[in-house]
Amino acid sequence: MTTQPTPLKRTLAYLDEIPVDMVKGIGAVTRKKLDSVGVGSVARLLLHAPRRYLDRSQLFDIGAAPVDEEVTIGGEVTEFSKVRIKGGRTMVAARVSDGTSTVRAVWFNPYVRATVGSEVLLSGKIELFRGSRQMKSPDMQVFGGKESLLTHSVVPIHPGVGGLSPSKIRECIANALSRSIPIEDVLNESQLDHLDLVDRSTAFQSIHFPQEMRDVGGARKRLIFDEFLRIQMAFKAREHDDYQSRRGVSNVETGELTTRFRSQVPFDLTEGQEEALQSIRADMIATTPMHRLLQGEVGSGKTIVVVLAMLASVEGGHQGAVMAPTEVLATQHYLGTAQILRDARMAPAEEDFGAAGTSSLFGGRDPVTRPVRIGLFTGSRVTANFVSGDVDRAQGLVWLGDGLIDIAFGTQALIQPDVNMGSLGLAVVDEQHRFGVEQRVQLRSARNDGAVPDFLLMTATPIPRTLAMVQYGDLKVSSIKDMPSGRVPVETVAVDEGPKAEAVIDAEIRRHVSDGRQVFVVCPLVNESDKIEARSASSEFERIRESLPHVRSELLHGQMPSQDKADVMGRVRSGEIDVLVATTVIEVGIDVPNATLIVVRNAERFGLSQLHQLRGRVGRGQYRGSCLLAANSSTDDAAARIQAMLDSNDGYALAMRDLEIRGQGKIFGDTQSGAADLRLGDIVRDADLLEAAAGVAATAVEEARGSLFVEAILDEADRFLGALPEAIDEEVNDDAVEL
């Protein structure tokens, strides 16, 4: 590295300002290769940790190494050659000696290189070939020049970068470390002691060049903690800036309206519902706006909790809004809430539609001067529970702006420029992962007085706690884990996909329909595809019509006109349709108590959470539900997902199993932050460190938001993290499927 003024403090942020070609041994060509994978500074080079280590104390002598077992041996290359063999291939052969014995190594890879006299480490299985020891395609690490095998007790093997060899990367990191240590720490000695962490200088030295293998554990622990701390500090700072430091909407504590409502509901809330409601109400009473995620098992009763929260906002003189990703789901919410309010005698009876007065809910001294009014706003219709039939959109917007609609349900129609709510107090987004960030912000920005309404996100897809911390770290989380009494688990069976499966499917459909029940059949595609071998809803609908002509069947998918979808769902709810063949448009929000069987074709093409969501569409009434998975489990992951569905009906257990099967990288992909920014950390394995980092970040932001400690970590987060994950920013697609 060329001469630079020595700073008083070499922070990681400072080292990120030093271009990597300032390190000795890195020229223009090497820098270009490093830049191609985002290693453009000294700090990023130091963060390029080894993927594994070779411990010389565990090396076998060549002559004593066991046969047919994975071993590592070392020695000097005494022969090296390349020859052409049959089929135009190239065989590379080397003979390696440790001074007492030799082994022959062969590769069928023309790019393997070594020179006679080089020291190498070989890792693989030794076999006997014509009476002599041989290794086929072993992993080889080459040493030479100043770097000798004998100088290392533990040899780090760094991931390859842009075609650079591990030995070249070791050389570059060694040169960078020699000029970077000591590195200023962001944690003080008291924090290090409390958290049982080594300092940063020790961590970087030991992760790259440990004296003994036991040094690696402490180094990895510290660097993993730092990764989690950067993510958590960014989340907690955003939560503070966007919510904790903002003025919320005032809500009342008396609960007269909600008390009356609960007295009329003919069942008791579960313990999980009560706990979720208490946490939500506490946030609504606070002077700062609520920012909370409500997650609940399929059928756990999130809707009643949200209705109670909405009534609390209405009682405070404000309005509520619930935004859903599809018209089907928004309509389901509207109809379900209207029925709940009618059952509790807090909404007009059907014969009184259009006869109610027009005064606001709290227009007089009596806190309940009229029924609670709710409206539905979608792209194709506007309606309300106090009028008969649909109304003109302009009329609905007037009612909404004047506060004559207390609770509005809808799709993205709720966030159009012409929508103005009189006083939005609580904004709820259901299946929030189906919305982009800007759409969620638009909903909560419906006020113009500077106050921020309470914000509640809902999901029926359980999220493991550790995953929630790196995906929604700026949210408080309420989880409903128990189920209402009397709910019987859905029985799940699997059959191999194919013609034989169709005989089983048809027999099951006949059995359920003959009992007076209804059936869902779900397919991964709308129409047949030349690129994807999977069952389409259109072809399955035609097959069932031909195979079961006396069964009333219908087709539903997201590409249908909105009115057609609404008509089909209306006929399903009324019992006019026996079998509904659909795509994943029915994944959420469909509540048909008479549906007792769901068939999933090509179930291997669905994610585990999707399969569990689909299974939750049946068995919601007095009759037990059944789920039939027709799958081609040709991959290990697909087989594991199907087996998980057979083993458990617990959505939280399945969510954790899904994380284990897919891994955190597949959960987040390459475009999001959070777990995708973790070089060393694993949110399952390192859950304790994640919890500790979250605690440190929360305390620091709460006690001293603008402190040097917080700002230093945020500076690192800005440098080494991508954009923090929000909802997946994608177009809403009723027929989305994980392929």
C-alpha cells in the first residue's frame, strides 16, 4: 500500500474510502477482477472471509491416510503433466510426495495448474489403483514463493474472486491487514465484555489468519454480530424517524363501542386474539402512531381482531381503511365484516337499507346514534352497507370524504388521487407482501393535518421470529398462534401426479359433492405453456367437465374481468357451484364454510407457505376438510415440502421448515437486503446473536438517536447494506406462483 497519512482512528468506514488498488500487490488487472464482485475498497476486502480452513495439525501422512475416506494431505509436486485422452478430453496428472510416500492425483479439467516444486494441499478420497494410491479430482490448494505450506498451521481458503486464486487473495488480504490493524471499534470495552465479543482488530486478524482453529469461532461470532447490528440499527432508526418521533392520531380508552360489540358477539376470543388486541389497543392509545404486523395462522381469527381495532378508531371519531391486493379478497373482507356487524346488531338489517339517517356516528350525545357504516371501493364497484346495490363512485367518495363511511374496504382504488378520507385513524394492509412500498405509504398518508394514522399490516403467512427481525425489523409483531375452539385440522394426503392421480381426484370430488359439500381444484397456470410442464386451470376445468358432467363446475382466475370474478365467487358462496377450478387467486380471503376438499395439481410447483394457505381454504365450517396434493416430487426440495405438509398442520412450524428447506438466500433473493446482506450470519443458527444485536440497537436508538455510536453503525449500514427490505415491490398478480 502506498504511503498515506496515518489517521488517528482507522474505522471500517475509513477503510471503505481507501481503494483496493492501494494495497500492495493489487494492480489494475487484479482491481478490475475484485471490482467485478463488489470488492472495491480495503474494508470490503477485509470482509471477504474464508469459506473454510485447512488445519495442518489434522493432515495425514500420505502413507497413513485411510482409503475411501475424506482426508487432507500435503506435500511437494514432483511430477505434473497434461495428456489428451479419448473423446477429446484432457487429463491432468500430478505426483505429490511428503518425503515418505507419494500419491497420484488426476483431474479431467484442463485448467488445473501446478508447477514441479510447488507445495500443495489435496483434499478428497484416496483409492487404490493398480496397487498404488490415487486421488480423483481432489480439491487442490497451491503454495509457493514466500508463502510456504510449512508457514501455516491453519490455512484459510477464501472464496474465489473474479478468477483470482485463493493464494493470491490471501496475499492481498495479508498486505491489507498489515496496514489496517489496529481497527477502531464501534463497541466499547464494557459492551464487548457484556456481549462476550472480541474486538474488531482481533476478529479480522483471526478470521483470516488464525493461529489455531479455536480462534475462528470468536472471530466469526464478532463479525456476525456486526452484520446483525448494522441491519437492526438501520431498522430501529427508521422506526424512530418514521413513527416514534411523529405525532399520531388520538384514540379513546373508554371502549364503549367495542364493549357493546363484544357483548353481542356469540363467542369468546382466544388467548392469542386477546393478546394481539391488547397490544394493538395499547399502540392506538399512544401519542405516537402504531406500526405493527399482525400475523396469524390460517383460520386463527385475525378478522375479528381487526374489526375491534377499527371500531376503536371509529369510537375516537376517526375512520378505518382496509386495503387488500385483490377484489376477491377486498369483497370477502367487506361482506364478512358486514355480517359480523349485523350479527352484533351494529349495522342495518337488509330491510332497513337506505332508511338510515345521514348523521355522523357521533353526531349526538349518544355514542351510538346510528349503525356503523362500511363501504367497499374496488376498480369495478362501490357499495356500502346502508344502501341497496352499487352506487356511483363519485357518491361514494363524497360519503368517504364527509366521514359518513366509518370503515372503507378496498383494493388500490383506496389510494387513487381523488380519494380523500375525512379523518383516517387506522390503516390496515392485508397480505401486505403483495403491495409495493409506495402503495403502503400512500394509504397511511391520507391525512393532511400532519398526524400519522395508526398502521397495521396483516399476513396469514406465519413468519419465523428471526426472519421477521431481518425482514420487518422496524415493526412490532403480534402473533395469533392458537385456533378457535372446535376447529379440526385438515386431513392431508398426497398422490403422484399423472393420469392415475386423476382417477383418485375424480373419486374424491364425487364423494364430497354427493355429501352436499363443495370442492376447490387449484392449478399453477391459467393456460397451457410450452415452457412449463404443469397443469393449467383451463385444461383441468375442461377435463372435469367431461369426466364429471353431472357436477356443477366453474373456472376462476385473475385474468378474468372483475365482474365475472365477482359473479363466480357469489355463486360459489350461494352454493350454486360444486367444483371451482382456479389458480392461486383463491389463496387468501376465500371463506366458504361448505367447502371441504381442495385438490392441488402439480403441488411441487408451489411454495410451502402457499400450500398451507391453500389448505386453509377448506374445513372452515362444521365439516372436516381434506387436502389432496397431486405432486411430482422429482427434487429433494419438492419432496421435503410435500412431506412437511403431510407431517404438520401448524403454520408456524411449517414456516420454520420452509426457511430450513429453502435457506435464507432463496427467501430474500438477490435484490433485497436483510438476510441477503449476511456474509457470515445465519438467522436460524445465529438467532441468539440476532436477538442481542436487536436489543443493543433498540436501546441505543431509544436513549440517544443522534449519538456517535448510532451514527457510526448507520454509516456502516449505508455502506455495506442494500436498501432495507420492505414489502416485495411487485405488481399485484392474482395468479402468482412460485415456480
